[in-house]
Amino acid sequence: MDVYRTDRIRNVVLLGHGGSGKTSLVEAMAYLSGITNRLGKVADGNTISDFDKEEIRRKFSISTSLVPVEWGKEKINVLDTPGFFDFAGEAEEAASAADAAVIVISGKAGVQVGTQKAWDLCERFQLPRMIFVTDMDIDNVSYRKVVEDLQELYGKRIAPLHMPIRENEKFVGYINIVKNKGRRYIERDKKEECEIPEYSKEYLEKYRETLMESVAETSEEFMDRYFGGEEFSVAEISAALAANVGDGSLVPVCMGSPVNLQGVSNLLDDIVGYFPNPSQRKRAGLDKNSNAVFDADYDFQKPKSATIFKTIVDPFLGKYSLIKVCSGVIKNDDVLYNVDQDSEEKLNKLYILQGSKPIEIPELHAGDIGAIAKLGDAKTGDSLATKAHPVVYGQVAVSKPYTSKRYKPKNKGDVDKISQAFSKMMQEDLTMKVVNDSANHQTLICGLGDQHIDIIVSKLQERYKVEVELSRPKVAFRETIRKKSDVEAKYKKQSGGHGQYGHVKMRFEPSGDMEKSFIFAEEVVGGAVPKNYFPAVEKGMQESVQAGPLAAYPVVGVKAILYDGSYHPVDSSEMAFKTATVMAFKKGFMEAGPVLLEPIVTMKVTVPDKYTGDIMGDLNKRRGRVLGMNPDHSGNTVVEAEVPELEIYGYSTTLRSMTGGSGTFEYEFARYEQAPSDVQEKEIAARASKLTKDEE
């Protein structure tokens, strides 16, 4: 593939609801541009962008893939993203590297939750956007309905560029609203001029009026001509559209049928004609040497710098760092400085990735997207530059994982293998976390949903040949006391020669400090217990609070006072006093009104206003306390509530089914609170076996 200058590059991310046809659209683009000589199908598992075994097996995209398409004299770097919400991190990474977006909508399914999430993502990254309606070959698909729904949501910014021509319910051509002409398909993507049908004229007039208004608003001269009843030329309309699309004040709507190659060449023309090249976009970083803002702005004449927006780690392909060049020209023998890792790397080879196929390239100009193989410790989000100008661009903020499952290796000998595999997978997927929860003796996989975690486990088995079993995570209960107790315990053992003797009298009471396991104090008078045994008593306490006598959970908030006891000048030892303390603690704790404490989390649930009642009802069922509801001024309500952690398992699945996928939630630990008696009884019964052995 040729090397392209900045002004001949377009970086476009495809966004949309899962199943809307993004991958099929990429396949049509690849075929029309000559990359492939056959049109792959998602159902057949032979598309250029869904190449991972999991994607082929499940028939949907899991990771973002890059397919550079040459169209005319331009190169379009197409980023194909997953539409399912469990893989939102992939779409966020791709959007951070793009300069514009095409939101794909299935004409059959219409505007969906994923469409609105795609729009919100464009708003977040300030991306110019265009909408492409697929599935136009399906009978009874209403393009007009899709346009009306979009206009209802986003107002006058929505401007159709095309309208379908149907005969006997079949999609046979389209009207080009800019040129005011009809086109009929002869075969696949080939077309000829035709008459505009009478039934289309009413809506054509309406849509054309919207376009002409937006053209008129670009200058006073155009406004005067518009009110004077003058017609604008096609060149004037196109130039004005490019300006309006670039600043986001206009969102064109196009349509077609990628499986029949219809409308795709028009879309490629529109991407080249209306979307900005990188040099028309802003990009700033911080020069760490001078602490001054570095305006990179994709200028090829400035010092070279780039950012890693995605990492691919594959046991067969190896490690690739996908970069976007922010300034300068990066060449395949350059030495680049990783500003975040404080390390220098000599580049071996530069690539552009065509799906799974790496193609060597001598250099990448500012604004281009490519890949570097085997880049040491480099991670997603790292900035690459020169040592003379160490520019840092900052990390991409991706969705946080709030769904957790406990995992155990099927084969105990695979622990190290699993750990190394997860480490590699976390380099690829920033929305995946592996947590070692030592308090509960468990390891957790955290992801954006149950499907995300299932795919992590499948990849582990497929790529790294190791298996894990998933189960519900244990919740970190705590034990404490509500009353006071006064006990004594004597440990006495005679076994020939020296015996063992330790005798303590202790009081136990609530300490009031739930941050500490216990507070130890002594009030021994007259040397009843010699001072040199006090540390042994404290050690006995330290051992005891690891697993309390109620349900073998860690103990918090206890004050232990040693006030009396006795010793034997020969038989007493540290071991004996420690054992006596353990005995005293068990007895004293159970006599001091022991209770179980459960963790409470503060939760924020963001949902469209119409679902607020359902959310409140569900939170009540989960023993939640609603603290407040606040509008977010985007048609959503943020419900804040306190919910026991025990009750939030599986919440992401419930929330999605209640809100059609539009609801999101986040939470953080707030405090511990006494659990209701029925929860305590159930937990104590379930943990009975734990009291006889330390851990599972």
C-alpha cells in the first residue's frame, strides 16, 4: 500500500447497535476498493474484519479491527467496532483514534439503544458524523421512519442526502438530493439515471429544503441568494456540506444495501468529500521538558509523536501496538521514546493492519494509523515521541467493569499459566480486570457484563489451552460484637517434663472503630501475668480475628482488655498464653452479642426517565435505599441508592433487560452495616463447615 500524506487520509469509526450491519458494510467497502475479490459474509465466518475464532463462532464482532481502504486518491482507515454493550471499551478506543464516525442503522430494526449510545460517543469525542441506513433491500423497510425518528431525537441537524426508489416493494434505486436526480441500479453497484417518481416529490422537496437552509447559513452571500430564490450549484452545496459536517452542525443520512453493494460507493465518496482529514482536527499534548502545551494538530512538519490507542496480543500473531501519529512522520528505523514508561525503543518494522493481515510500510505521516510489532513494555494509552520533545497525550477513559465472577483453575497446576494469560489479555482489553481478593480467599474476573466474562473464559481456553470454572463471588462479610463480656480461659497441659500453662481473664467490648480489627489493652495489677507475656496475648488476638467464631469471617471493632490471670514459673510460655487468649476470645466473642456486618455500596443508576419507576421497584426488592434522583439534562435520571453488595450480583443483566440496554450503573463501597437476622442466619448456616477448617 502507498504512503499517504495527511490531507489524503480519513480516519472513520463505524458505530451502531449490535447486528446493525457494520461488518457487512466494511466487507462491501473492501470488495469495492479491490482489497478482496469476493464478498465475505458474517454468517459464513469469512469476513475481513471478524477474523478471531470467537467472532467467527459467535457471528458478531468482539474486538475493533482496522481495514484501510484506498478510494480514488485517498486512504480511508475504517475502524470496525463491536455494537454489543459488553465490548463498549473497544468502541471507545476506536472513537479516540478516529476523526469522524459513520453510525450504522439497520433499516429493519430502526433507531435502537445502540444508535443513541453511538451518538453519545460521537458527542464525547466531538466527532463529525454521518448516518448510513442498511438493509434497504428488505421489503417494507421504511427509510422515512428512520429519518423521522432521528429528527425527533436530534432535530434539524439530520439531513438526508439520498432517498430510496422502490417498485413493487423492491429497492431499485435512489434519489440524490444534492444533485436532484434519480438513479436506478442496473446490477449490483452499477447504475443509470432515471426519472424521479411522483410519489417521492413531496418528501424530496422537504429534505432538499433542509439541505438548502444549511447551505445558506454558511455565509451572508449565500443567505441573500437563498432568499432571492437562486439555486446553488452542486459544487457550492458540496463545499457548504463539508463545512457543516466538519463542525457537526449537519449530520447527513445515506442508505443502501451492503450485501448487494448498493449505496456503498456513494458512502465512500461522501466520506472523502465531506469528512475532515486529520490536519483539519485539533490535537494537543504536554511537552514534559518545558511543561508547555504542544499543539500537534496532525502537522507532519512538527517533531514526531504518536499515541497507542489499542494493543493486540495474540499467541500466533504476536503483540502489535496500534498507533495514531499525532505529528511528524514516523519511519520504520526510528528510535522512539515511550514517555509513560520512560524507555527508548528502536522500531523494527512499521505495519498497517488489514484485518488480521500485517502489511509492511516504510513510514506513516501525521494523522495516519498503523501498527508497531513487539514494542517492549508499551501499553494502550502510552505516548511515543522523541527524547528532545517528550510529548504526553494522556490515557483514553474507557468504561469501568462492574460485573464480577469468581474463578478457579480446573487444573491446579495451571495457576501460573492462567495468570500469564490474563496478564496478556488485560493488555488487549482495558475493560477486563483480574482481582485477588485476599480477604475472601478468592480471585475474580471483572468485565462489562456476563457475556464479556464468558468470552474471556472462552478465549483463555481457545488461545492459551487452560480452563477455569466460574461461580458467584463471595461477599466480604465482617463479624463484630454489640455487648460486653467478661471471661477467663486456662490452657493447661502436662506431658512429662515441662508442661504448658497459660491463664487469662479478659473483657471484650465494642471498640467503636470499624477500621481496625481490634484494640488491645492491659490492666494487669501486681504481676498476675508477667509483662513479657503481653505480646503473646496480642498475637493470640491477631490470630483469632482472622476468622471469627460466628461464621469464620474477619472480625472488626473489638476491644480486648487483659485484666488478670496467673502463670507458672516453669510451665508458662508464650505459646501457652497465646492459646489461652484464642480460647478466651472464642468464648468472650460469642457472649458479647455477636453480629454479622454486610458491605453496603453506593450505587448510581442512569436510565431514561420512563424507566425510573421500574428501577426504584427493583432496588427496593434488593433491600436498597434510594437517596435521591437527579435529571442529567439529556432525558435521563440518575438514581442514587445504597444497596447491600450481596444483592447486586447479576444486576447488569437485569438492568439491561429492564431498560433495553439503555441503563448504566456504577458503584463503590460505602461502609459496613449490621445484616438483617434472616441474612445472618442463612450466612451462618452456609459457613458452618468453615468453623472447623480455616478456608475452602
